[in-house]
Amino acid sequence: MDDGTTALDALLKAMLGGMRDARVARALGARWPEGAVEHEPDHVWLERGGLADGLLAALDAQLLTRIRERLGDEAEEFGEVPAEAAGSADAVFGWVVDERPQFRDLAVAVVAGVLAGFVGDHRDEIVASMRAAGEAPGADREARMAEAEALLADAATMVSALEGLPTRSESDPVDAILEPAIAPMERAREILEEVALDDGILGVPAGSVAALDRLRDAWMAEVDAYVAAAGKIGPPLEQAAVGTFEQQIYLLDAIVALQEALTLRVDLQDLLRLAHLRLAKGDIGEARAIAERILAGNPDDELRAKAEALRDSVSASSPLGRDKRCFIATAALGADAAEVECLRAWRDDVLYPTRSGRAAISAYYRVSPPIARVIAAYPTVRRFVRSVVVLPAAHLAEAWMRRRPS
């Protein structure tokens, strides 16, 4: 499988490369080139031998049988796999992809199920492999959980000081309270992430709180902190209000934290909150899409009414549009220039979906407004920035977007 040429190879690479616990992936034979970032499926390969061979044998033995078990009324449409392919998971999956593409998602789900079952059945061997690699699960779970809880309590105490600030405060006193409070939250999350990975392979001890649940709580605490900070910088965040410019940085950070929480467990109430934050930030299209997702999730009557109200308030005819801020480019070229629209698209479609990209956007929002004011005030500076910075950046962004896979 090392050449990565088959459909099943590619799928296993993606599944192993995307595993939350890279230690488990390594125990199953996943390898990354030296210096490559783990969790990057494009760089992973499967080293044969040991558990990797066992996994492939399990797929050979179970894939077709499990697919047939799940076909139900669609068995006739699926038809018969060629006899020469029946004993090979590689051949079966390839046949499905090529000849029965409408069943590809079902086959992918079956592969994921076989992989999960194999991990559960070979837990002891995986832990032994971890120990041999010097990365066994920690034995001090209770102490680590207690440390994380203490850090979160300290952070909560710090954030509560925001209540003593007057409304419409400047950002400096808000940040003086907020930034020291975020640091213990980050450390607590690091600890909880490690414990959650251990829980994933060892199980949560009886009577204990799942570290993954507390990790999600820690992200939600950060959401609350940034929302509280935004409420001190500008007006209260009403459900149908777009926040002020000064609130945007805090809203972006709150959105990032909430999206991280949602990767751990999707909750429709939290999705509604994300939609309101998106609306407050000015991301109108995203807010509407989230509302539609909630409505498609069979919510209770109360939540349905709230989601419908939000959706209706940000209908396609809304004049608010997407987040129009691109400060330096706007100062140099004007808000409606094609190059500015290109840079906005690059921000929204390339940068925003990644954690590092969102961090870059947040940093840009913090430093660019005063620079933009200087550019707007001096025509000579504006011409220089337009020709030397903005236009080349727009051309690079356009080329990047053109080369990006659709």
C-alpha cells in the first residue's frame, strides 16, 4: 500500500492521518516523513507488518459482508461484486467507487466501522505499542484532571473582573483582564486534550468525568469570556444586531473557540449561538447557512422558532452582505474594487477554514486599522501601497484560488 494508488489506500491514509490520537495511528502503522506535521493525510503512509497487516486482513474478511448487511432494500441496485474481487477489500472498495459510486459513502462508513472495531479489539496491543515507543497513556489521570480544573477556576475568577468595567470601555483595560485569563484556559485545554486521548484508548474510569466533556467546557468558557469582553467594548450583542468595529476581534475569537467546541460535540443550541455570533460579526451568509442546518436537524419547537427567526432576519435579500472589512486594501483601492473582493474571498475561503488562518486574520484585524487610516490620509502613501502591496497580493491570491482544487 505504500504507493498510495488505490481508492482504499487513499481512504485509509485519510482516516489514519486524521485520527485525533496520532499515537493510535502510529501503532496501526501510520508513518509521516521526518519533519511533516501529523494529522496531514497527504503525507502519511502505512508501514506493513504487525497491527497494520491485521487491520488489512480484517478489512479483507469483513468489508463486503458488512456492506451487504447494510444494503437493506438497496441490495438489488448494488448487485453482485465480481467473484475475483470478493476476497479483497482493496478490490471491493475500488469496484464500489468505480461501478457503484452511489454506494461510496456507505462503503466509507463500513471501512470506518471496521477500523473502529479493530482498534477496540486490539486495545492492549495498541497500548503496548505506545509503551514501546515511549508514549504510553499517563498513569496520573486524577492529578492531571485536578490541575486542569484549578486552572479553569483561576481563569473564571480573572474573567469575572470584566463585570467591574464600565460599559463602552476601551480595549486596553478589557485586554488587561482578558489576556491573562486566556493563558490558564489554554494550559487547561492542553492537559485535558492529553487526558482525553488517554481516555479514548483506556476508557473513562468509572465515576469520573470524561476529559473530552471538560475540554468542550473549557472551549465554551473561552467563548463566554470573549463575548463578555465584546459586551464591554460595545453595545450588548442583541440577537439580530451586527456588532461594532471595535467588537469584531472579540467576536472572531469567540467564533473560533465555539467552532472548536463543536468539533467535539455538535449541539443545536450551540449552533444557534454560533449563528448569532456570525451575524454579529457580519458574516450574514454563514449565519443563514447555520440556521438552515439547525432546521434540518429536527430541533424542538422552541429551537425551531428561534432558528426560523434568525434565518428570516438574514434572508438572501439582506443588504448587510458578508464581512466587508479588508482595511488596508480598502484604504488603498476602495471598498468595491475587484482586487479587494479577491482578497476578501481569499480571506473567507482559504484563511478562515484553518486555525492558523483565523489566527492570522485576528492579528491583521488588530494591527491594520491605524495603518489604513494613514494610507487613506496621504495620497502618496496610498498610491505606493496600492502598487507595491495590495495589487501584487491580490494577484497572488487570485492565482492561489485558481490553483486550489474545487
